[in-house]
Amino acid sequence: MTTRCARLAGLVLLLALGPAGAATLRVETLAEGLEHPWSLAFLPDGAMLVTERAGRLRYIDPQGDLASEPITGLPEDIHVQAQAGLKEIALAPDFADTGRVYLTHACGSRQANALCLTRARFAEHALHDRETIFRTRPERQGSAHYGGRIAFLPDGTLLLTHGDGFVYREQAQRPENHLGSLLRLNPDGTAPADNPAIADAAPETWSYGHRNIQGIVHDPATDTVWVAEHGPRGGDELNRVRPGGNYGWPLATHGVDYTGARITPHTSLPGMADPLWTWTPALAPGGMTRYSGDLFPHWEGDLLIAGLAGKSVRRMVVDANGVDEAEILFRDRGERLRDIRTGPGGALYLLTDYADGRLLRVTPAD
């Protein structure tokens, strides 16, 4: 595979209307030729690791040059079909000392698969000492709704999102399995002893009643966990997640089935947490970041959520009164956006969700 880079070649100016007034944004294509890129992580030197759903992990240097060969040492049991494949890449909080990275991927076959969490050491453009430390249960058929996002908490544990498997949606109300749940794990994949006490729940279950979380952020300023999850036909949700909570799916939802049929008459039920924001028509939220940086000071502390079906980024302002959608960014580009990250220098980085996907960098034009 040849190196493909279009650094600065994809320059576009967009109008963004924010509280600070009208401002133009510069969007640069750093790398292209990525096959359905899914997740992005920044190395200490400014280089990047990018997953491709097709089962490849790519290295992009600080200048945006895409290495010609994928990183070696990935798991051998990655199940690639439809939504299944390689998903998250996340650096351990102690990466500078250990070189550890975490990967999520669909594992198994179409007839029997799960979501796997793999830990390895990254060095010299390869993964070493790789081990699968956690596998969701039960196994299921099909290739949809895996979740697969990771967020680290201040106590050293990590949160892992897991979807409902699409055709298994009723299982999201059964916390004894992992379908439709947010899971909390130790760095070695075991269950922490202080996970919430939920009746009959699996020891890893932290919250349940979710459909398909593909965006998760821990806000260190408020010690809050935010998740963005797919609804069915509409009813996508932004939730503030609390340990032990039941988030309603599929008994309470603002969406309807893809046939147009009503899934439930309820948008809210006693004992179940209501979303703080919903989107209809669907945004189909992908990755999410909490902005903190000097380049866009009026966004400080805001949540930025990438949209697939919505083909935009939604800027959500969080305050004591809740959340509000303050701005829709990049809608004029008309591109499916899978992930969004805040870079080390305060720039935004986006991944487009196509067979010929791209890595974009966003900075102020002036």
C-alpha cells in the first residue's frame, strides 16, 4: 500500500457562528485513503494512531504523513462485517512509562461473536505482549451494535461501552448480561469490587438500558460521565450516566422502529433516567470530546459530538441548568463524521466514515 497524504491540499473555509461572533475555521486534510477510520489516539510526540474498521491500525506522523504499512501485531480473531471490525484505540494513562494501549474489536464469527478488549505494548510500529483481557457475554449472531468506546476514570479503572446487538434489544434491561450496558473494568480486565450493587447484575455492569453508545467522555472538572448513544429511527440521546442507573432502552425511548412502528408508548418511566437531550431526526452520534484548549476559548468545557447520519458536529454547552445545543458545525460539508478528538495543541481532529476516509484537522482561519 502506498503512502497517501494530502496535507493542506484539502483547505476549506467554513462559517461557524458561536458566542464570540462569526469566525472562519480552516479544515485541512491531513491523511486520506483510510478505510472506514473509527478511532484516533495521540502519541506523546504528536503522532497519531488511527484504527480502520477493516482491521488495520495505522501510524500517522506529526506532519500528517501516513505510514505505508499498517502496524503489526493486531489480534488475529477480528470479525469484520457490516458494523463489526476494529474499533477503539486508547492509550493507557501511564502510556509514557508502559507503552500500553487498549483496543476494542468484534471477535469471533457472524454466527457467534462478542466485543473483545485487548491490551498490548506499542513500540517500533508494532504491538507486543498482546493479550485479550475481556470478552463480553453472551455471544450473539449478526454484526451490529457493538459500542466499543473507552474512557478512563481518575481511579485508574476504565469504562467500556457495549451495544445491545440490535436484534437482542430486550436484553438491555437484563443487567446480568453485557448487552446494552456500560461496563467498568480494572486495567487488567477484571471487575472492580466497588462496582454498583445492581440486583442480579454481572460484576462488570456499571449502568444498563443503553442501545448503542458510540461517544463517551469523562469530565474531570465535574467528575461527570457523558455518553451519546444511537436511538432507532430518531431518539438519539445524550445522557449523564450515574453508577447503577437504568437508561430506559427499549422500554422508554423518543424514537420509533425503522418500519415506523412504535417500540413503546413511553418516553419516560419511573426508576429510569431520562436523557438530557434527544435528536430527531437522528444524529447517529459517533465519537465525542470535551473541548479544552487555547485555539477555541469560547468552546472551553463544551461537548462536541460527531454525527454520522446528521453529517455534522453538535456543540453542546453544559452548565448548572443542564445542556443546550448551541451550534451545528460542518453541516455544509455533507460528510459522515465517525470520530472527533481534541488534539494536544487545541486543534480539532475529525475522521470521516467512508471506504476512502480522511483525517481532518480544524483550526481558526485567522
